[in-house]
Amino acid sequence: MRSYAYWLMLSASLITHVSAAPIKAGAAVMDITPTTFPMNMPGGFSANEAKSAHDPLTARALVLDDGKTKVAWVVIDHLSVPRKVTAEAKELASKTTGIPVENMLVSATHTHSGVSAADEFVVETPGGPKLSDRQVKANAYRKVMLDGIAQAIIKAHAQLKPAAVAAAASPLPTEVFNRRWFLKPGQMQPNPFGEMDKVKMNPNNSPDVLDRPAGPTDPDVSILSVQDTRRKPLALFANYSLHYVGGTPPGQVSADYYGEFARLMPSRVGGGEGFVAAMSNGTSGDINNIPFGSSRPPRAPFEQIRIVAGETADAAWKAYREIGKHQTDVVLGMRQRLVTLKYRRPTAEQVMNAKAILAIKDKAAIERLPRLAKNYAGSTVAAADRPEQTVDVIIQAIRVGDLAICAIPFETFAETGLELKKKSPYGRTIVVGLGNGRLGYLPTPAQHELGGYETWLGTNVVQTDASEIIVRNLVEMMGEMK
């Protein structure tokens, strides 16, 4: 005869089994490639026009549902996440799917060969100037992006089915390089403000110039893998802390290595029709694909993109192969916070110097100025004239079983991503840059002390300890879901 304790234990086991419903997942892709050319390409200081598309731009969505919580993650091939466009897209998707807008993450790949989308629809006022051709096209592309983000979520939600998930990572150190360097004595030149930084971004790649890199890299290609109940791959969302690769054909739109990775992954994991792969940008604010200290053979347009895409796809495949078993009974969680940060302000002396630079009209005198001096003088004056004292930024943390996904709306430094991974209470952690917006670079306080492009007033706009504030909040948010 069975004891009372046995039946009590059996009942508890059955109750637990019944209440742990299998997770559901759905994924979808929307094409957001522009069809009207030429269009403005926003990357860099110089005007650049796209005249055709080399490869598609997309919005790739993954929706997960554990029966209590639904979350959505969309990766868009764009330089950044237009915040107002994204807010509207989330509202549209929420009305159809019931997913709360605060449970939606939209992150950008940061491809520099994308096109511009108006964050706000520009309206022509009666009696005012007519909209420029660039404004008209940016308005039109705004709608393409808005519809693409919203419909990707809606379609992914409509395809929810019982699924299993797993997370893994595999290192790929050979394609990530810290781009901030200490130089040998006498090699540093004045920055646009006429001051001497301690480190330089993208220095001359010569052993006579280079001393040592100013920070670490994060080598991991991390993945979130999704299968159906028959072990058929449904989706694979990856993350790598590498800036765009570049080297695209001139005047052509491209998703860079992120798009090429997505096209390779079905063959790596046996994904069939409906399989969705995406590569998100990690903490790459100080990381690029230039092998400082060594030389690389010349590459044809798009060649280096194919090389990096192939290597990241191989690393994702290795991580995928190391997964023991996908789990069906994982718990989902989501936290979103608005964090208020102070805008940086120039000193009175910096403003005076900036105005003096802007007042220079003599061509010879302008040529003697440090490179980009006029650009950053304008940024300094704009920072002084900004009426707002603070800015609210959205940060998010998602739990998928023993995986945490953190999203930060900045070009975040690798050491911040490594710190979050170290302090995370989860078995694996993915840190997504350019999530739900883009407010410039996010150096650590120690990197601010070194100076360099990413710390200049204009490329960095928030208080110098902002990275510490964000890390502290994200660690708390991850802990709340544990």
C-alpha cells in the first residue's frame, strides 16, 4: 500500500507537469528595402547617396509565449532605431497581438549602408517652403519601416506554435578588434577641440605609430535557438559585438554582414521554409573589423562582408552543435525601465572657443584647423543651447529560461557588455546595443578619461557615468526576474 507521502509527492509532480505549459514561438521577416532612389545614406560626416539595393534590408521578428508572458524581439537593418517610429509600430502591433508595448524590443544592426527614415513625419506648412526631395523620401521610408516593424511582430505572433529553446555561445576572436589605441610618444595629433587625447580611434596602422589597444573585445557569437516540437529549426537569433564591416559597393544599399549571416544560417542548421535567422549588434561601440598591427590583402566590394558572415555563421553553428537539449518548459520574463540621464554641457570656455571656430571664414585658416573642427564646434554650441537638461532612455531585460537579454539604446563599449555578463545571475547573457533608440556612444568613465572620438561632446551626449547607471539598473532588473 502506497503511503500518504507518496501520493502527495505524485500529486505535486502532476500539478507541476500540468502547469508547465510548453513555450510557444513564432518568427517572421518583412522586407524593408527602399524602392525609390536615390536615397540618403546616413552613415558618416559626408553626404552619401544610395542609387540601388545590393541586397535586401529586413525586419526580423521573434515572438515567445510561455502562457503567462509574451515577448517580441525585432532586429532591423538600419543605422539606428528611430524612437518615435518604433513607438508607433509597437502600438500598432500591440493592438493586434495583445503583447504589451513594454514587452517589445526593437534593435538595429547599425549597418552604415542603410537609408534614412524620418523619425517624425515632416509636414509641409501653408505658406512655408516646400519639402525637399530628401524629406519626401524620408517620409515615405518612414512608413515602410513603421509597417515593417509592426507587421513582422503581427506575423510572428500569428505563427505561434509549441516550441523548444536553448542558448549557447562560441568564441570568434579573429574578427573583433578594439579600435581605440594608445600611440607611441609624439604620434598623437590635436582633436577637433584643439586638445590632446590619450587614445585615438582608427589610428594609422603602422608599428611606428601603434602602442597598445585601450580596451578589450567580446569574442562570443551568442545564439538563442528555437525549434518546434519535432526538433525542426524555427529561428536563430544571434549576437556579436562587432560594428558593421563595410566595404559595400559604392552607392548601394546593403544589410552588411548581418544580412549575409541571415542568408547563410538556414544551410548551417537545416532550417527550411519559414525559418528566420537574425544577427543583432552587441556591445561594439569601440570595436571594428580592422586588424590593427597587421595587414590584410585588398578586398573586392562586399568580399570582407562575406568572409565575416561566413565565420560568424560557422561560430553560430558550433554553438548550436554544443546544445545538449532544447527546453520546452522555460519561464519568460520582461522588465523595462525609463532611466533619466543628464545631458552633457560644455564649459563657458569651450563654447567661446567653438564660436570662434565657427566665425572663421578664411579658407586658409580653416584648412589649418584640426580635422572636423567645424563639425564639433557646431555640436558644442548645440549642446550649450539645448533646452532640455535630461533625457529618458529605455533599457530592457528579457528572461528566456536561464538566458538573459539586455538592451541598451547606445553604441555601448565592449567592457560594459563584459561587465553585464559577469554580473548576470543567468547562465548566459546577451547584451544588445542600439535597442529601442540611439543616443550616441556610451564610454565608461575610465574611457572618458582617455578621450578619443567616442567621448567627444557630440558623439557622446550624456553624463560621463551613464554606463555605470545603466549597468546597475540592468543587474537589478535581471535579479527581479530570477
